Amino acid sequence: MVRGRPEGLNRTEKDLLISILAASVKSRDDETWGYELQRTFKDLFSRSLSWGTMFPALRRLEAAGLLSSRWEQPDRGPRRRLYRLTEEGRRVSGAVQAEARRAKVPTVARKRTAHA
């Protein structure tokens, strides 16, 4: 992957970056968690993403420096991992969005205006 550019990312990783950005915009928070990511992914791309595909992709994105994560223990229920785009992740996410617009793939801005 070239700094700030999406080369080297597979389609799932690119779509996850867009989903993370969309989930953080929707919640007005920089962090999101797995269940919310799955719902956002399905809303954006009209296809499901299995846990067995999503979590390894999230780990690869984190290893590439595009995400950071931390564990949280809610008042009720099991602990969960929260994900946040790094500055580099935001740059790459922007490049992925631009690439998606050229390819006419759903993007965060399109999805937001479609619901407005």
C-alpha cells in the first residue's frame, strides 16, 4: 500500500474502511464496533459480511496502520472491541471513496444524501 492510497487493499478491506467512516458519521463518534460495522456494511453494500471475513480484515487494516482499536466493557453484556480510523486510515478512506465514486459504488456521502 502506498501512503494515503488504497493500492494493495482488497475489496472487503476497502468496503470496511468506507463502513467504518459511515458508522462513525452516523453515530457522531469516532469509534464503532463489530456489530455496528456489520449493519453499516450491509446498508451500504447490500451484502452481508461474515464475522470470519470481517475480523481478519479488520486485523489486517490495523496491522497496516489504518485502524486502531481498544476494548470496552459496557455496563451490561460482554466486552467489545471499538475501532477507529487513524489519520492514515482517513486519508486512505478518502482515496477509497474517490475510487468508489469513479466506479459508481456506494459511498458515505451518497448514502447520507440518499436518506436526507
